[in-house]
Amino acid sequence: MYTVMKKAVMAGLGVRVIVNQVVDDLVKKGEAAPDKQAAKVREIVEACEQSVHKVETAVKAGACSVARAVRMPTRADVDALERKIQELAQKVDALSRNPRTPS
């Protein structure tokens, strides 16, 4: 999963360079007007950013689904356990300071 995400990030970093090259080629071929070049680049980059957002959303949803499937504890679960451990530790400390004598 990390490799795929790393490749996606690297691709995202290179998108603007690639898009500029593609638009330059379109201008050279006469398929795009030189004065509209910046607008075309922005249009393509925005489309790429929307795609990235969709992928991120899908990955997050998938990760959450996997976490639920394996019953991974949530942050709230961990926080509740930490509070309970702290309460128990305080009770143990109190008991160890006031040892009862056997009757």
C-alpha cells in the first residue's frame, strides 16, 4: 500500500511538468491557442487534483473498513482504557500506602 501511495505522490509532483509539456505540444500542433495555454494547464491540473481527492477518499474509506473488519480499537476506545488504567493505578497506590492489618 505504501508503494502505491508513494508512486501516487510522486506522480502528483510531476503532473504540472508533464501537463506543461502536453500543452506545449498541443500549441505546437495547433490544437490549442498559445494565449489559452495557462488556462488549459490550470484546467488539466484541477482535473488531476479532483482525481487525487477521489483516490484519497477511497483509500481512507478502505482503511476505515479494514480497521472495522479487524476490530481495531478507535482512539476513543484507547482513551477510555487509558482513563481506566489511571483510575486503577490510583487505587493500587492508595491501597499500598494504607496497608490493612489482618484481623
